[in-house]
Amino acid sequence: MGLTRPFPDSFWLDRIVNEEYTSDDKLVYVYLVTNSHMQQLGIYKITKKLMSFELGMNKERVETALKNLEERFNVIKYSEKTQEVAILDYYKYGILKGGKPLESCFEKLEKKVEDFSLLKELYDSSRNISDSREVFSIIMHKIKAQLQSMDLLNDSEESSDETTINDINNKNYINRDDLPF
């Protein structure tokens, strides 16, 4: 049995989705966040040819929808070079709880992502999410640490994020010493 992925019903109530997304935009976005290739990280490899096949759409329609989702609506980034997609708002809806599955998704991150500009995009997008869940804080801390180790964050990003993480720790949302990773 496959992994169950919740999909927010609020997607269908969003004004921009209703007024500006085409039918293909909606279908491709829902496919990207619910298909069997999706990873808990929010970034995964998938070819346009496979998307076309699984969606039953020609490649041009898939490419047009991907372009809209990336350039017009800024909800995904697709790397042509590595054939990876990043779902930029994935952490807002896609992570419900932590534990071992979440921990294992961040182990050896550098082996799971080829185009780290996608991880940076995902991180930058997720920084705007207001979320007090412990699991969200852990995710952001892990991604930040990876980006810092690769010198992909500038000084202003590092200091503004550090304040946020320290604030969370000071409010006792998280006791980092108790984390298994």
C-alpha cells in the first residue's frame, strides 16, 4: 500500500486558483503534490515525459502548465538540468508530523538533491510561512544547516533565521537535546 498524502481542500477555495489557473495548471499541480514519486522533502526527480504519460497529456500541455506554475504563480521550480521539481509551498500543507519518517527524509540530503538551488528556493519560500509546529521548526533548521554547510545562505538570511530559531527554542517549543537526529 502506498503512502497517503493529504491534500488541502483550501486549494479549491483559493481565488487565484479559481480565477487564474487553467484546468491543466490545476491538474498538473495536484499531480505534482500527490503522485507516487513525491518525496517528503518536497523535491524529487521526475521527467516531463513521465508526467505526460501518467497524466495522459501531451508534453507541450505539461510544459505549459509547469511554466505557468513556475513563472506566473511561483508555486514550483523545475530544474531542466537535473529533472527535479521543488514544490515551494509543500511544507505549509505536506508535513503533518515528525518522527522517524521525517528524520530519514533529511538524512544524507546531499545525496537526494542534485540541484541545490531548488533547496534554496524551497527554504526561501518556506521562510514566509507562519507556522508554530515543532516539526516545521525542525525542517527549517535542517535545511538551513545544509545550506549553510554549502555556503548557500548570505549573512542577512543567517542572522534573521537564527533569531527565529532562538525565539522558538526560548519559548520551549523544541528541546533540541531531545531530538533523535
